Amino acid sequence: MTNTLAKVGRSFVLGNKKAVVATCNITSYTSGGEVVNAAPLGFSGVDSVVITGNEKNATYLVAAEISAAAGAYASATTFQIAAIDLDGTNDDATATDDVGMVRLLILGS
């Protein structure tokens, strides 16, 4: 797992939730989903993750994973980004792939 999460611009408040625009640069993908820790951005709980863009959109489809049973993220402060190869196989990205920069809007507390 090699990813770098960085805040872009200012944090802001939506109702009773904190919102942060961030980038996550995934330089070496973890097969099965890249775990991203939002705690360094000041979150004690993650309620929603919206992917607003990705650098290699012609190569990878990226999505924030949730559990099928509860619809929850990986944990209170972590979430997983899944990357799918758009090479015709539609397989999970290969371990160590450079998926590139992913831009996120993270909401929580």
C-alpha cells in the first residue's frame, strides 16, 4: 500500500458535518482495495466519500468501496478505494499498479 492523502484548500462545514476536499495519490495499488486513513485530516468518523475525479480515467475506474451488508466503509476513519482496469478485462487493478491521483470530497465528524 502506497498512498498519500493531502488536503486541498480549506475545510468547511455543511450542517453539522465537516467537509474536506483532498487528493489521494496511489502510486502502488493494493490488490482488493487501497485503504485510506482520513484521521490525519481531522476526522473521527467518515460518513461519505465522493470521488470527484481521477488522473488516469481512461485507464482505471475508481470507486469508494462499502460493505454489502451494512453499507459501511472499512472503519470509522478509513475507507477503501477500488480500482478497476479499463483494459477490456474489467479486472481489479494489479497489485503495485500506479493508479495515480484521485480527488475526493470527504464528509464526516
